[in-house]
Amino acid sequence: MTKRTYEEFFIVEPDTPEEQIDAYIEQIKGIITAAGGTIDKVDKWGKRKLAYRINKFTEGYYVLIQFTSSPEPVQEIEHRMRVTDMVMRWVTVRIDEKLKKLAKKTKQREKRARKRPAAQPAAAVPAAPAPPMPGAPAPAEPAPAAGEQA
């Protein structure tokens, strides 16, 4: 069975006690580890303002869990998110493909950087002033000083 990397992001109602949120996170972690997966990261962002009202709330408690597992526990987690009243919104994203693409781009950049010659210092030649743009007014000539004739 192939293991994939996922992010589970969810928003909990802001009036939910911290202990209840922690218990729910442990429940989710238990589902993942029971299926042979590993928890990579758990970020509790805390209460944040929502972009729009959800269930008459203007803020919510944000939680992000990153884990690696087979696809089976994801279905169970999504089912739990659907039936749990304190969860206002949630999304599961498979990120292993994105991580592969980022690693590939980084490798290509490093390869190009190694091929690129070292930067040469600029020549000590003063740059000539740029010609005026077409249609631009000509630079004003200095006015003659008092008592001088033009």
C-alpha cells in the first residue's frame, strides 16, 4: 500500500473548551496511527477571525494536522469531521505531489546555479545619459542671470 502525505485543516467553534479540542485532535491522531500512519506535524493556530460568518460566528479555532498514511484513514477522518458538531469547516489536501514538485524545482535551480559562471565585476566605464523619450519635453536651459543678455 502506498503512503501519501496529507494535510487536514479544520476550524472549530470558538466557544469550544481547549480540553475538548485537544481530545478531538488525539482522536484524529489515533485513527491515523491505528492505520499505520505517522503524524508529521500538529499546528494549533488558536482563535482567528473568519473571512465570513459561519453559523453566526465571526471567529474560529484553527487546527492543521499533517500526516503520512495510506488513503483508508482519510475516509474515516472525513466522516468524523462531517458528524462532529463543533467542527465548522474542514478540508483534506493531499500534498505529496506538491512536495515532489517543489523538491524537483529546487534541484533544478541548484543545478543551474552551479553551471552559471561567477558574477563578473562591472567595468569602470561611466554610463552615458539615456536619450530623451520621443515626445518628451526637451530639458529646460538655464535662464540667463540678471544683468546678462541672451
